[in-house]
Amino acid sequence: MNRVGILGCGWLGIEVAKRLSEEGKEVNGSTTTSSKLVELESYRINAFILDVTAEVHDQEWEKFLEVDTLFINLPPSTASSNQQSYAKGFKQLMPIIESSPIKHIVFISSTSVYENNNNWVTETAQLSNDDRAQRLIDAEKVFMKSTQFSTVIIRFAGLVGKSRNPITYLSGKKRQEDGRQPINLIHLVDCVNISILALDYMQNEVFNAVADKHPTKEEFYNEMAKVFNVDAPEFLNNSELDSSTYKMISNEKLKKTFNYSFKFPNPLLFKD
């Protein structure tokens, strides 16, 4: 893995690109905004403006895809709000990808693809039928079906770190339900580490990526309110686990395959 393409240099993608560049890899990075080109280039990343939902032939896809490995991190909300056009955007790229030097792809998905089952969820659990989940599932299938390269799907839990924390959305809110539900979160540091490992894992596989511990929502938000010095949300007293649906994502397959130990195993210790 000497040349890597990062399709989507957002919150996670740019950190993966920076790590690879620091390791001496040649990195192509994409963005949809011209204002980000200078930032990418400052990290010695070859910057491209690309949009998977736009006309392929009007862009520099062939040049961008002159890499050995491709890392794709384009959430549906970023790429398209339309279920069909999200997967369609990737489908229109397939002829170019399959004629490129690419031999391995890492596609970033989400644990939101799973149904709530009030239990542990592994990679073989039942998938959800809601629109956002189906957009991701359809996109996963686009890459897993190809025989021209291997594909690793990483289904990340809720992303936290680098000043991104859900307490900022719920601070001070009243009458929140489901305070006793277990949470599924992962820190940015572990996201980057796992992404780098997956880039070298040239097999077809699906992994869940989530911190080891699953405190309740109420425990997490109360602790984060202290850390960020903001008002904690108020949860209803009668918010019982058995009155709502939830899931606890298992990371055992990922830890065993990569012999990986989480740097931030407990969300209650997320401090940034």
C-alpha cells in the first residue's frame, strides 16, 4: 500500500489521509469544496474536487484513482439525500475503479444499518429497513459484489472526538426519553487506527467498530456535561430499558482479527 485514495476528506477521512501522508504514503484526497484544497495540500495530500453524484466524465476520476487502495468515507447525508442516487453514484464509478490499479477498498458504513434487537449485535445480525440504512446497505453491496478488488466494510458506531461530542446537541434539553439505553460510540483515535489496519487487510470482510463499554445514555451525558461544563439533559424517571428498543454492538470480531486493543475503550473517559 504505497498509493492511497481518500474519497471524502471530512471529519474522519482527513485524519486518515494525514496519518498516511506522515507515514510517507502518496495520498490523493477528495473534497467537494474548493476552500478545502489548500488545507489538504498543506498536509502533502494531492487534492481533488470530486462529486460522486455529478457526471463522472466531467471530473478527474481517472487521475484520482491512480492508486493501489481506496478509502471511501461519504455518508449518505454528504453524498446525497436520495436513496437511489447514493448507490447510483458509486455504481457509475465502478467501470473506472475496475479499470484502475486499485486492488483493495475500505468502505466506511455505520452500525445504524442494524435493527434494534434489545441484545448484542454482531456482523450477521438482521439489517434495518429504514431509508438511511438501506442507502448504506445498497452502497456496501456495490463494492462487495466486485471480483476485481477486495473490500472491507467498517460499520462504525457513533463518532466522537476532536470537539465532536453528542453532549453539544442535548445539553440542557428537557424530558429526554430512553436514558437507560446502552450507547454505542467510538473515539476518533480508534477510528483512524482501525481504518489504517483495514487498508492492509486485503480480504472481503465486514467489521463492527465500537468502544468496549456501553454505559447508559444518562450516565454518558451526565459525565460529558461535567467534562464540557454544560447543563446535562434531563431524562424522564420512567424511561426504562424494557419500554424501548436498543442494541449493543459487538466489536469482538474486529478485536480478534486485528488483535486490536482500543485506546479509548470507555466512552465515559472521552474528554475531547
